[in-house]
Amino acid sequence: MTMRVRFTMAFSCIALALFAAPDEGGQAVTDFKKRVDDYVKVRQQAAQGLQPLKEPRTPGQVAAHQKTLAERIQNARATARRGDIFAPAASYLLQIVESEFRGKAGSSALKATKEGDPKVETPAQAPALKVNTVYPDAASISTMPPTLLLRLPQLPKELEYRFVGNNLILLDLESMVIVDYLPRATAQ
């Protein structure tokens, strides 16, 4: 057998394995993505009529814009509860987070995440984790390991994953509204 034939066979096997691989997360991830898309539609409706910020922006203008958008989102999602977005894919997401923070490399990634975690001296200073509330201005925002972000389902530009303590949150970047959170996503 020539080298070219072996290469072609090996390439074919790899391609077949990749294309035949089961959809990780399957229906749960599909449902999660639909819920995220539904949130974005609600958010877009809430933002209708809100004047976009123009350059140069003052801190006061940014704060007023953020507050108005947050209030509109909160009103549109007045009945929102924890799990409305994360629920279908919760166990799948927890598996990803757990496997990412396993071992020596995972331990250092988790440590880096905790370094960016909101600093609190007392439990009263911890950001309140309640769906549809605004993330506190004074609280820092954790760093997300890039390798973890590559493994989690991709989010639209309006949203980001973040950690607060051992909870994974879904944060609306412009309004700073906590869209949903997944408790106990990491071991402390």
C-alpha cells in the first residue's frame, strides 16, 4: 500500500469520525440556544425607541442608558425565574465546567477565575444572584478561561458567561442584567 493510499484512508477515517460524531449536548443545547434567542428578541423589543449612545459618551450618559435598558428588560421579563434559560442544558454545562477545572491545568484555570471574582469581606457585600436584577456596579467581574468559552455553547454578542463564587451566570453586557444563573457550577 502506498503512502498516498494510507494517507487517504487515514484522512477518510478521521473525516468520517468527525462527521459521524454525535451532537454533544443534543436537544438540551438546542433548547438552550432557542431560549437564548428568545431572550435576545425580548431584549431587542425592550431596546426599541431607546436612543443609541453617540460619541463622545459621558459616564452619566452611559449609566442612564444602562439603567433605562435594564428597567425595560426587567419589566419585559417580570416573571423570569432561575433556570428559564439554563435549565435544559444545566447538566451538560455542569459537565463541561467540571471537566475544564479538573486536574492541574484545570486547577490553575479555576484559580484565575477566582482572582477576578467579586471581592467580598462579608456575605452582605456579595453580589445578589437573582434573575432579572442588575449586577452591582461596585462588584468586579470574573475572568473566563478561553478554553472553557470554546467548549460552552456560543452566545450572541449581547450576552456573556461569568462566574460569581461557584455560580455560572448569564450576563447581559449592555444592561448588566443577570439573565439566569446556574448554582454550584464549580467546587469552591
